[in-house]
Amino acid sequence: MRTAYPVVVAIVMALCGPARAAHLSDYELSKLDNWADAIAVCDVTRFLLTDPDLEAEAIVVAGHGNSTTVLYKPLYAPPTNFFSEVMREAFANLRKAGQITDDGYSRARIKYAGRLIDAYRSAGLGEKHALADQMDLCYHLAAHTGVKLEMKR
């Protein structure tokens, strides 16, 4: 039986293969199953578009008016669980329509924040630029939920 152990280990390692690092493109909206996941990915995408220093223990971000909020490592989650006001409004509209729950969104936010932040750390410039395209799609989805988007001039 001792001689079979190295063979079994070799087979398992060959079948599993090397672990693959996640890419930002793994979290494209077209690959998601539900509204909770989509709103969570969109909200984290909006945060990542600020090009945050993910080595910082805390990041201070501007809020409404002259307020500021401190986001803490590792997930940099805001106290409201929303970085984007547009995504918060989309969530509220979807919740009213019975398409999303507080609990479902909270679980998705935690799940995708960690994964997207990890992928962002190793992302190349092209992947980071693709986040802007993803955010455009996020805004279209938000508008579909009834959010009125105002153009900033």
C-alpha cells in the first residue's frame, strides 16, 4: 500500500492542476445569475474605478455633501454596504419589486468584494480599463430598475 500513495498524490495533482488566479473578467455581468450578484459586482466595480490603494489599512472617501467615510481593509465595505448611490437606489427598487433581499445582497457583497479586490490587485491595465465598460453596463441595468440617472456636467 505504501507504493500506491505517491501514485495517488500524482494523479490528484494532475487532475486538479495549478490554481488559477482570478481575473476581473471572471466577474463580468453576463456571467452572473441574479440581481444580488449583479448589484454587488456593480457596487464593487464602482469602488475599484477610484483606483484605490488596496495596501492601505483604511481609505477615506468623500460622501454626500462634505461628509467623509472611512473604508477598512480587507473588503473596504462602506457602513451602508453601498459605495455607489446609484447601486443603492437600484437595490431599493429591486427590493420593492421582490427581486432581491437584504440578506441576499449582503452575502453577495461580501463574496464579490473579496474576489474582485483580489483580482484587481493582479490585474493589468487593460483589465482595469475594462471596468469602465462594465460600469456603463451597470448604469444601464440600474436605469432598467427605475433609477433616474442624471448626467453630470
